Amino acid sequence: MRLTLITRLAIRPASPAAPQRLSLAALAAIVLFGAAFAPAQPANDDCQDAEGIAEFGLFPWSNVGATTDGVAHLCPTISRQANSDIWYCWESGFDGPVRVSTCGQTTLDTIIAVYDGCDCGSPLITCSDDACGLQSRATFNAVASQFYLIRIGSFSTTLTGSGNLLFESGILAGPILSPDGGSVYYMTEAVTWHEGQAHAESLGGNLVTINSADENEFVRAGVLRFDGADRRGWIGFTDQDREGDFQWISGEPVDYTNWGGGEPNNAGNNEHYTELLGGSGQWNDVPFNHATTRFALIEVLLDPCTAPGVSQQPAPAEILACDGDTVMLSAAFSGNPAPQLQWERAPLSEPESFIPLIDGVSNGAMISGAQTGDLTLTGVLPADTGIYHCLAYNACGNVYTQTVTLRVNLRGDMNCDGATNNFDIDPFVLALVDPVEYAATYPGCDTRNGDVNCDGDFNNFDIDPFVSLLVGGP
Ligand code: MAN
Ligand code: CA
């Protein structure tokens, strides 16, 4: 306002009769006079100068000296302009219904508008005129880390003032756990049925679905009247799709109703939404727009806890590996919450003695993924021979996969003394030429140790690799 005034004064032509020097002095005096007495223009007077604020809390404001720069028709529901408007760019730290208000925070008759984004010209979300006396309270569904333009102005074209802007959660009650633990309830402020359903969806639920007299009483006494105050609340029961055919907006089947006497009566032919009465707990159909007296009763279903199940078994059940091989075992599981996993191993000789594996070197193999679905054993040795399975567990139970038996042979250890050296030459030859005599001479020893080239068979093709192994060749 002040800058505009100075500009206008500065370009006004001087009186042709007045001497130029006096005219300049007079102009300077007027400018100084104006600077000293015109009210200061708020720094956030214009939309493009919106002040950045964030999170819930109280933010002081003043629209004294502000001009009006926002669009003239603020809101379809409010005929008035928001005069002498000032602007904030608010960043939400919250997912769900948020209230921004001047209630109890000023004596000025205010108007508030909320826009989706901080660009000037962002679409209007909601606006409020008189929500609490002459002050304003707008409720909208915020998304964390998103920005919202907030416009505050005077109802009056001449009066301005100051106060605080209060940002707070629009949740009046909750989360309140249901007695069966299957859902949580919230109550948000008085809104239209559709706004209440939008609040519910922003919290991941719906307006409440009531399946029993017990639930009806819990919602009435424990949620709608959580603080003892008598209220009426919206429930998610509507015949908006077909007159007389009331359904739950959650899609759940209708297995309980608690209509008051004579209800639903579709009075005035426009009662398609259901209120729950805080006194009797009975239901009544009403129009959607009892926005100032019906509080939104919201139910969010909790994911049911389910014990883990095996959705992919590790396979095959028997694995033969040569020393140095990489062996991978994979398993996958269902369950909610997602189970924690632990691969375990038992010796062949003690098939019940499972020991949890940990990432790192164990028995020779480099182990990784011992607590994931994919166990990798890199560079296995005979000592890694054993029975493997994976345990999955969560709060609701546990499950084991089928077992995988891994046998790792030591290449060339034909006398089964745990080493490959020159003492293995004679048994190697014997195993090739007379397997029966070999089995008799080296009981419990397996000719598979002779499969030095690891092609799955013990035969003459293993001779050269066996010799190379002994002499330390490739
Ligand atoms: C009012 C409204 C109706 C309700 C009747 C009951 O008219 O609340 O929804 O059916 O009262 O008398
Ligand atoms: Ca009715």
C-alpha cells in the first residue's frame, strides 16, 4: 500500500505555477510523512511472497496494512472476498486430516482458504468463514512433505488485525484399538459425510462399519463420546447408490443394523447417509451436509497377523558338490508381518542338532545370506556336508522349510583320510579297475571322491586331473 502511494505521488505532475525547487521539497515531505504514518505492509502480503512455515503449531500473523491480491470469488460456499489477505506456504509433516484455524486466536472476523500447492493459482482445497464465532477453521487432508498455500483475510473490507494461526491434527480422538484388536477407530471433527469419508481414506480406512451390538456400543461410548460429550457421528452406511438399499462404504456385508424407530424414513427424499446418536446409539438417515454437527467416525482395519508359510522350498533335497563349488539354497515365505529368517545346519550324524548359520566363514565355506531367503555357500569343503533348512518366524508363529542334504566330496581323497596325497594313488587305481575290491578295502569310502573333474562320474577322464591335483598342476 505504501509503495503504491509513493509511486502515485512521485508521478503526479507538479503544479505549473509552483517553482520546481519547492515542489520537490513538498514531495519529499509528503513521502517522509507517509513513510512514518502509513501502516507497515506485511512481508507476506502478496501470494508470491508467501511465508514458509511447517508442521503443527501456532504462527503469529497480522494483516494490518495488507492489500488484497487473491481471487475475488474465494469459495463457492462463501460469497465474501478475503480482504487484506496475507499468505503462508505450509509444509505438512503429517498424513491425514489437518485443521488450520484462527479460532480463539484473534478477535478479527477472518476468512481462511487452503490451496493444493504453493504456486499462486494452485487449486483451492477448502475455505472457511465462520466456524467458531466469527473466526475460521478449515480442515483438509494433508500429505506429509507436501506444501499448501494458506490465505488469511478479513471478512470486512476495512478492518484488519492480528492473531495466531493454529495448525493441528484434525483427529479429535484416536487411534483407539477395538476390543478384538482387529481395527482402530478415530473421530475427526464435524464435517459432511463425504468429507468424513475423505478423512477416513487419508487415514487408510473408511467411515465405520458396525457389525454387532457390541461394536455399536463401543463406538458410541468409547469413540463418539470418548470425552463424555454428547455428539452425533457419521457411520459408513449409505443408500446413495440405490434408494432404500443401505450398504457399508467399506464393502463389508450388512449383518447388523440399529435403526431408531421409524428409520430410515428418507425424510424430504434426500436422506442417504447415516448418523449414530450419542445418546441412544441408534441410527438415523439424514442428508449428507449436516457438516457442523456430525463428527466423522472412522475405522481403519489392522492387517491380521498370520503365521509364516513356505511359498518356495529349497531344492533339490539332495545336493552333491565338489570341494570349491558354490552352493545356493533359496526359500521364500508368506506371513504378516514379513517373517524373519534363519538358515540352520545339522551334521549328517546328528540330524536333529541344527545350529543357526551366520554370515562369514564356517567349516570352510564363505556363507552369506544366512538370514535371508537366499543362502550362498562359496567354496564349500567336505566339512560343509550336512542337513540344511531355513526357519521363518514372526509374532504369530514359525515354520521350517524341507531339509536339503548337502554332501561335499574331497576330490582325490580315495582312502578317505581327509587329505589328498600320494597315499591316494593306489586306492584311486583300485577304484577304477575293481570297484568291488575298493569298496571292501575302504569301507564307507565313496568312489565319488574320484570324480576329480567334477563331471558327475568317476571314470578314466578323472586320471589326468587326479595327477594334476597331486603334482599341484592346473
Ligand atoms: C428429523 C430428521 C430425520 C428424522 C426425523 C425423525 O426430521 O432428523 O432424519 O427421521 O427427524 O423424527
Ligand atoms: Ca431419517
